[in-house]
Amino acid sequence: MTNWLSYPESGYLNVTDNTEQKLSHLVLGLSVTNILGTMNRKIRKIVYDSRKVEPDSLFVAIPGGNMDGGA
């Protein structure tokens, strides 16, 4: 049985109280295999819809039920 997560229609995930966080703080506890650039970047938004990407946002690719960009 597949259990799909549901995400807000807006394409945004809240960071915390609309405040910025350092990327290094957001990835604590994750298994990071490759880092290009600095971990000292400020992040204001986390987005999973690539059309919503703007400065100071972090794009997260999430495999989808219909598409996952692998085509």
C-alpha cells in the first residue's frame, strides 16, 4: 500500500514564522552527499514547485504521483 503525502496547493512549505533560516540549520540531521556552494545561505522559503523559485528560496524535488521530472 502506497502512502502519499499531501502538500499545500500553493507550492510553498513554511520555514518557520516567515523568518529566514541558514541552509546549514535546515539540513541538520540529513544525509548530505554533495555540497556545491556555501551552507551559509539564508533561506526564506522552501518550494517544491519550480515555478515558485525566487531569490533566497530552496527548491526541493519531491517524487510526484503523476510526474517526477524523470522523463
